[in-house]
Amino acid sequence: MEIIIKKDAHEGSCAAARVIAGLVRRKPNAVIGLATGSTPLKLYNELIRLHKEEGIDFSEVTTFNLDEYIGLPAGHEQSYRRFMNENLFDHINIKTENTHVPDGMTADVSATCAAYEQAIVDAGGIDLQVLGIGSDGHVGFNEPTSSFASRTRIKTLTQQTVADNARFFDGDESKVPHHCITMGIGTIMDARMNIMLAFGANKAEAVADTVEGPVAAMMPASILQHHASAKVFIDEAAATDLKLADYYRWVYNGKPDWQKNA
Ligand code: PGA
């Protein structure tokens, strides 16, 4: 794992955006996995800026989002399809038909999940997956004790995740759907590269457990220790519990730019 500690969320997001921009320049038809939540917002703002000001071309890019709530129509203000349209897709030149978000209104969840997995395979697999991390260590909506071998499927949110996400639903936990469709941990581990973003003090413990703790289903993100190409972009607040923070800074600061952005 490569740990990149930046001053704040803006700098961390810009560093992550440079990695994505580098991929799209090298491989214009890249397949990119995307995440929702508050964490990737600055990353998406920077990708929009790179598109508008530096001509990064998304016209041949394909995307797959990690997850979607079950029971929220695509137009619902908290659906992840709407989030992606409003925060990224509507502002870059990506083709709508190349963007994929699980269908949370499907009548056949199993068939929808299997088709989502197949669509990823048919697209050639995910080149780069963007991840956030829940305060309980989830990636996508793979909550603690999720199988490391899991594929896209229905999951039940933990009560902690329901409480965390109530802020998007007028602070009302009863409005937060309890079920979702999420890529599995096996799906995420198949991506050729994973980049995780985590900002703020409330992520510090989960980040330390992910990076320096044992690999354990109780901390789903810790499986990234087994991924050959995983980068973790964090700010100083999220780095406070890391034992080897100075080492990670030393490593990153010693790298040439081409390696930082690869
Ligand atoms: P957040 O969520 O970005 O809103 O903190 C992260 C996650 O739940 O994966």
C-alpha cells in the first residue's frame, strides 16, 4: 500500500485526480470505478476542472459505481445515480450510456447483480477503482464481516452506517434505506488499481486499522493490504493514528513526479 498524506482534503483530492487524469491520458477508454458520499466531492470537482481547463477527455471512458440504495428511484435526491449526474457526469463529456450505477429499483436483485458483474467483465475489467471508507471500515457498502470473496449483491447497512448517512436525509435515520446493492470485496479486489480517499479526524481510526492493522473481515478495507496496487490519499487529520506516518511522508516526498502520478 502507498500512503499519501496531504495537508488537507483539497490537496489529497488533487493528487488523486492527477492519477486518474494520467490513466485517462494513457488509456482514453479506461474503465473507472467510482464512489459516492462526501469524500470524493473534491476529487470530482478537480476532474471537472481538468476536463474544462486542461482538456481531459472522458468521451471514451466507462464508469461503474460501487453501490446504490435499494428502493430509491434514480431521480431521488439521495440516489447515487443522481449524485453522480449532478456532481460529475453532467459536467464532463462522458457518454451517459457508458456510466453504470446499480439499479436500486430492480424487481430482480440477483439478476441485476449478476448482470452488473458481467458488464464489468464485458468492459474489460476496472482499471482504477475509487474508494471512500466508512467510519466502520466499509468499502462500497461491504460492512464488517463481509466476505472477502463477495461479488455484487444485496447488503444490509449497519446501524452505524444508517446513523452516519442520516445527515443526507434531513438527519432522519428512518428515511435512510437499510438495503443496498454493492460491488463485493472480490469485485473491488479485481480492479487493477485501487485508490482510497479518507479525510477528517473521524476516519483516523479506520485508516490506521486499514493500513497498519491485521487483515480482518471486521475491517473490510484492510483487504487492500493484499492488493498489489493500492494508494491511500489522506489528510493530516485522518493520519493522526498512523504509527509510520513519518515514513510514508519520507517515501512520498522522495518520489519523482512521474512516479507520484502513476
Ligand atoms: P463519506 O462516506 O465519504 O460520506 O464519509 C464514505 C463511505 O461510506 O464509504
